[in-house]
Amino acid sequence: METLFLDFFHNTGFFLCDYRNLIMIIVGMIFIYLGIAKDYEPLLLVPIGFGMLMGNIPVFKGLGLGIYETNSVLHYLYFGVTQGVYPPLIFLGIGAMTDFSTLLARPVLMLLGAAAQTGIFITFLGALALGFEPNEAASIGIIGGANGPTAIFLTAKLAPTLIGPIAVAAYSYMALVPVIQPPIMRLLTTRKERLIRMEEPREVTKRERILFPIIAFLLCCFLAPAALPLLGMLCFGNLLKEAVVTERLAVTARTAIIDSVTILLGVTVGASTQGDVFLTTKSVGIFFLGALSFCIATACGLLFAKFMNLFLKEKINPLLGAAGVSAVPDSARVVQIVGQREDPTNFLLMHAMAPNISGVIGSAIAAGVLWSFMS
């Protein structure tokens, strides 16, 4: 009887558990707490957090349970991450729910989204200096774009062994936008600048809204062909939305498709943080460089907005530069919140969406450029 009990106990997770599994389970619980209690990107953090719990239940190797076992269900679901299938589907949904009118009304704000991508390339050089391989450095740098799907897509192509830590870092910093960005915004702008009011944007015609995704797709993908899977789906989704006659497809893209893919991506990315694979010195370096990349990207957007004001007759509020990172729409909301702390009657959200959306496009182009060079 005692032997049977010992055999049973040796097959349980309590016996097989490693301290690294416990650490990641605690991290997963923190993610779930932040998502539910603090409302930090709950649609991302809750699936990722629960995925961490799933991925760190100790199991025997060879039973087909772990995400890194080729015959397991989780491994088959993880295929969409490792082969870059899920990110373009998420971009399809983003395109179908995005209104590019603010971008079309004042195209100059597009430059802020481009400026914020500077953080990607600065971090890329920093990662190289710290000894990371070029492919790994490129994947780490893209975290600065605050675009989780793009980070996963590029890492799947260049450094698949780092998908777990890079994806978790990218989504963590996206969720923490309301915490990370405001101090940088206040540090790099004066109160006078934060009080600047933006003029009402012009009305954009239906024809412009329909033509934009087609023209933007052609221009961007001729510039960076490697961005085709992401930008193609983004622009296609937006065309479905603006064409009206395809509204049924647009509704499916921005609801059923993006919700289903977000669940699968979040759970499998979380499950990939298996303690014995995830907790390495390289992962710590990735989190540090990812935070640095995100901060640099935010600062570059802010500083470039101040630089533009030197030449613009109609000044823009420099806070809009912080929305140049592609955490849609959280960065734009943070701009609105910080601006209204200075003046409750100053509404910046609509204007901030322009650099925010251009940041999505910019980060995808940056990923395409890095992929083409590294390949």
C-alpha cells in the first residue's frame, strides 16, 4: 500500500515541481490580477496569465502534454505562433475596427508614428553591443514598437527560441502603457506645451477612406515587401470596414476572428513560459532591453513633436508624440488622460489616434526592414 502511494505521489505535480515553475505560476497570477483588478489590457493579460499556469504544471516528458512536445495539443495550437499565423489574423481584426480618418485629416501627425520607431533601431544596436546575435537583437528591438503581434511575427521568423520571453515582454509593456508613459511625458514636456489645444480636423470623405487602405498597402509593401503579411491583412481589414458592402465580413474580422485568435495566442504564449525554458539570463536581458526600447520610443515621439513645433505655424501638442508607439488605443488614451490633468476641457484622444495608427504601420514596416536585412 505504501509503495502504491509513493508511486502515485511521484507521478503528481507536487513531486515533479521545480522552483522555476512556482516562480512562473506566481507571475501568471500577477498577470491575471493586473488584467482583472487593474484593467490593464485584460483581453491579453488574462489569457497569457492563465497560459502561464497551464505551461508550468509539471508533467512527465513523453506523455504529449507539454507545449514543447511535438505530439501535444498545446504544441499544435502553438504552431500558429511559431509559424507567424496568428499575428496577420490579429492585424486583419485591427484593420476592420480602425478609423483612419484622423490620420487622413492631418497627415503630418504620421511623422510622430515614424519617429517613435527610432527606439526599435536604437535598442537593436544596444542588443548587439550586449552580445546578442543579430537576429535576436532585431527581435528584441521590435518590442519598442509596443506591438505584440509584430514582435511575435518577427521573432518567429528570426529567433523562434525567444518567442516566449519576447512575446511576454511585448505584451507586458503594452499593458503597462498607463504606468510607463506618463512620467516620461511629464519629464519631457512643459505645462505650457501640455496645454496646447489642437484644431478640429477636417472632414474626411468616404472616397478618401476607401482609397487609403489600397494606396497605403501598395506604397508600404513596395517600400518593405517583407511587411506584406501584416500590412496586407491590416489594410484589407480596413477596406472591408470602409467599403460598407462588406460590413458582414468586417464584423466577423473585428469580433469572432480577432477574439478567437487573441485567446489562442495569449494562452499558448503564456504556456510557452515553461520555467525550465523561460527563466534564463537571456530572458532577463530581453525584459530589460524591452523596457528600455519602449521608453526610448516614447521619448523619441515626444522630442520629435517638439522639434516639429520649431517649424510649424500651428503648434501641435507634444503629448501626441507619445502615441507614436503602436499600443492601440491605449497610448492615445494615456495622451488624453495626461492632457486632461492639465486642462479638463482639452480633448486630445481623436488627434492622438493619428500617430497611434501610424505607429502600427511604422512598426510593421520596421519589422519588414529588419527581417529583409537579417535574412
